Amino acid sequence: MLNSLDLLFISLTFLVFIIGFFIKAKRWKRGQESDRFKNFYESFFSALERIFSHGDLLREKKMGFFHLFLFYLFIVALILILIFHLPIKTPSVIANIQSIVLDLCALIALIGIIYFYYRRISEKNRGFDNKREDFILLVWLLLIFVTGFLMEAVRLKVFKEKAVFAPAGLFFSIFIPSDQDFYPALSQIFWRLHFFLVLSFIAFIPYSKAIHIFLIPLSYIFKNPLPKGAYKLYDLDNSEEFGANKVSELNWKDLMDLDTCVRCGRCQENCPAHLTEKPLSPKKVIQDLKTVLYRSDKDLQSPLVNEDITEEVIFSCTTCRACVENCPAGIEHLDKMMEIKRYLVLMEGSISPEAQLLFKNLERNGNPWGMPASTRGEWAKELDVKFLVEIDDPKSIDFLFWPGCAGAFDDRYSKVVKKLIDIFNKANLKFALLGEEETCCGDPARKLGNEYLYDMLARQNIETMNNYSIKRIVTSCPHCLNTLKQDYSQLGGNYEVISHSEFLLNLVKDGRLNITKNIEGKFVYHDSCYLARYNDIYNEPREIIKKSGLKITEFERRGIKGFCCGGGGGNMFLEEHSPRMNDTRVKQILDSSEGKDLTGIATACPFCLTMMIDGTKTYNREDIAVKDIAEIIYEAL
Ligand code: SF4
Ligand code: SF4
């Protein structure tokens, strides 16, 4: 049992702990207000599910498995300590079960700690930036477990019949001398060591990265309530300051994230910019922002854009969301980088000449290439489809088809949308186009930080669609999908927006489209970031490919770990330095064992289509067909 001195030590430990936490929270308070309580109950229960399932961590199997045991051991140990201090006598059966569960969990956790240590020193190519703190924490935990087992070992020397319920403790008992005279002293020494190691570890938590034990659950609970890909909306008429260049211009959750990061490097490992030698590493951005946050203790004006977080770093991001979705700590990298981008563009006017040209084209002509806006509907003039302006009762249509700028102006992609029109007609659907009344959805402008331009384009489209009382939109462009579905609702545009992947699959399933041919070949499906990570559409495109009769193969970087083609975040219209992401992507496909007898690459995004075609050209592999899923299903009808 604990004596009064022990209770004093425990009180001191919690005091040091609370002071440490308070110091951190004071820093987060420098950030702006952000209402993270909107969907509190939903977020709370989803956080519980994420924490107890360890789903995020288990994507890396070995590491996740050991972390899971460490986590459950922590919980079990807490419960057992509480039970131990209750004034009740535990029945011996329960005590024996407790003993064996705790013993085995502790053994696995101990092996896990050794594995974590080994992983840090052996997997150098993972980009771990090993710091002394990482090893100190591991050794500290190791000592806590070893002293715990030694305490147990001494007990087992006395109560030999208990050994069967503590196999790991039994192993440690070989280190205990057989002379029983030593046992009281040894028992006291191990207990004291264990006790002080545990207390000092608890006191150290807020001053080290072990604080993630508390911050990760908070990070999950207080995640951004906006839909994925939608960003903070500014009151453009009444605001003079945009974006962030000081810690006080980020919000409190953004600042808390900086202390939550455990430097595991998963964001970096999945970042296409980092993997193609661009100056951006999302992990480094978070760490560099943390440096500025700590610098703000002395200088509140310390700039976020500095020698580490440069314009080049920020504009290397394709907004692919791989960092956010793969971060086990729920850190929202993109929210921070977007605010910095907005600061650079709207406050500093720091934009490349190519981006300036893009903005000019979008502003004057409503498309990225500067094609005359009046020609936007020409691609469809000869087709069996009507423009909304020609229809007496626009409400009578089932849906509006939104081809986007690529569908309207890109020669290769307009072949895809023409086939879609044919498919819709085969299925006897009532639909229409906006034609020259449509303008760019605004995605490249918003993702490049030009909120004014995005606002102008978005409001124009919303006004047009609301005038026609549009309720349902089908689009083949995932960037348009995300903008119309997630962003427009912030401006009063509320529509049911459906991707062509989901829509086509439903038509086949409902029997409105009949598959009559079996196409031969072996394809790989390249996930579009805005379809997959942004809108959780992973299976539908694959199912369509399978329905056509094609064999589909999968390879390592897919789904949530899919590798961006390089076209997102407005980068489709900007020059990329070598090595290019699309070339890297095609090389990954061709070099994989599944790539050997591949006949084609399937895509479900106009940017991915262009990028994959360019990539196959780079490697003189034009024998590999690159097709949109709409073209694949069209061939099978
Ligand atoms: S941001 Fe997330 S994924 Fe990246 S290093 Fe930190 S904890 Fe790991
Ligand atoms: S969004 Fe994609 S490109 Fe941007 S930092 Fe994250 S992983 Fe890298």
C-alpha cells in the first residue's frame, strides 16, 4: 500500500504534469477561435472507434500491432491499479485471470518496445529523424516494464504456485537469487524503482512527444467539421486580412496539431512531392511550424513563411491529401498550408507567372486555357443532347451533366464525355448541359489560394444552376465533383452531386445498361485523389472495370496510399520540375511485378488521364492503353 510520502510524490507528479499541459495550452490559445464542437457527439464516438480499433496505426501491421498492445496494456494496467486500491477482496479466479492477462500483454508490449527501438535504427530509408528524446522514452518504458517483471519475479519466488499465471514473470525469476533473505529488500528496491520510473514518466509526458497519448484523442475529437477539401470561408467584402503568416492567424487546433505530431513520417512517406524530390515534406512543415510556435513565446510576430517554409515548399503541394489521410495523429496539414498559400497569394501577391496566366484565363474566359467562353458548348452541338437554355421546363430533367473545363476543351477528354452522352442516351435518361452558361467550377483558383477568383466563379455557377432549380448533377471530373458537392454549399449551392463512377455502376446494377461484350486485357486502376481520399470512392471504379470483363490488378500504392498524378491543386496547369509525378507514377506501375503483362491503365479523372498518357509516352510505352472508366464500359455495351 502507498504511504503518505508516496502520496506526496504522486501529487507532485500530477502538479508537474498539469503545469506542463498548461504551458502547452497557453501556446495554443494564441490561435484563433474555431468552433470544433459542432458535431461533438459524432466526432467523439468516431474518435473512440479510431482509438480502440487502432485502424490508422494498423495500416502498418507490425508497428500497429505492438502499439495496440502497448495501448491496451496501459488501459488494463490503469483498471487493475484502480481495482487493487478498492477496499474489496478479489476472488482468486479473477486475480489469476488478471495476472495472466497483464503478464502476457506486458510481454508483448516489452517486445514491442524493443521492436520500436530496432525499427528506428534499422529502417533508415523511412526518413526517421531520430532524436535523443525518442530513445530516452523507449529506454524509460523498457525500464518500467523490466522493473515490473522483476517485482513479479520476486513474488513468484515466494508464491511458487502463482508461476503458472505469470509465465513472463517466471522467466525473469531466473535473475533473482535463490537466497530468500534478499527477497524483502529486492522487492522494495524493484517496487521503488518501478514506482519512481512510472511517476517520472507521467510527469515527463507533457514535456515530450509522449503527450500524444492525450493529444491524439483530442485531435480526433476536434477534427475540422468542414467536409474534406472545403476550407475556411472568408467574408470577402468585409475582410482585409487573409490567410496566415503568424501563429495568431492559424486556429487553436492548428497549433495543437503541432504538439500532437509524433514525427512518425507517414505523411512524408506518402507525399508525392517529397517522393519526387520537391522541397516539400509535410512532416517537416509541421515541425517547422512548431518551431515558429515555440519562437512565439518571445516573438508573437515571428513569420510562418521563413527560410524553412518557403513559397516553393508551399506551392509544391498538389493538395492530394495523402498526408492527412495517412497521419495516425489526425493532423490537418492541408488546412495550415492552405492558409499560408492564401496569405502568399492574397496578401503578398506571390504567384508564379504561370499561375498569373491561369488566373487571368479563369477570370476572363472561365477556363484554364483561355479558350473563348462562348465556345464552351461546341463539343456537344452535334450530339443528341440539349442545353438547358433550350428546354421549356428545366425541372423536367433527371440531372444536369457537368463535363467541366476538360470535357469542354481538352480534345482527348472530350472523347470521354461524348461517350458518356451516348451511354446516357442508351440508358434513356433525361439530362441536359449548361453549355456556354457553365464556367470553371473554381477548383484550381481555390486550391492555389485565390479565394476572390474562386468566389467569383462559384457564385456565377450557383446563380445559373439555382435559376434553373438544379437539384442533381452528374460529373466525370472529381475536382468539379468535390467543389460542387463540398465547397458550393458554403455559398448557398446545395446539390446532390454524383461521380460518373457511382452513376455508371448504378446504371449497370439497375439493368439500365446491358453489358454485352467481354473485353480482354489486364488493367490497373489509378486512384484519383479527389475521388478516393476526398470522397471515399475506392470500389466503384474498380467494379466498373470488372463488369467490363477486364482483369484488374492491384499494386502497392493504391487507395488511401494512392500516388497523385501531379495534376491536383491547380498544378495541372503549371510546369513541374523533373522528376515529374506522373512519370514516377507510371514507372511505379511498370516496374511492379503486376505491371509486367499489363495492357492498360484505367482512370476516372481528366487530369489523371492526361498525366498517365504523358507518363506512358515518357517511357515509350504507348502500347499500354490509358482509358477512362466510361470508355471501358462503353466498349462493353
Ligand atoms: S504529421 Fe502525422 S504522419 Fe506526419 S510525422 Fe507527424 S504524426 Fe506522423
Ligand atoms: S497534400 Fe499531398 S502533396 Fe500536399 S503535402 Fe500532403 S501529401 Fe504532400
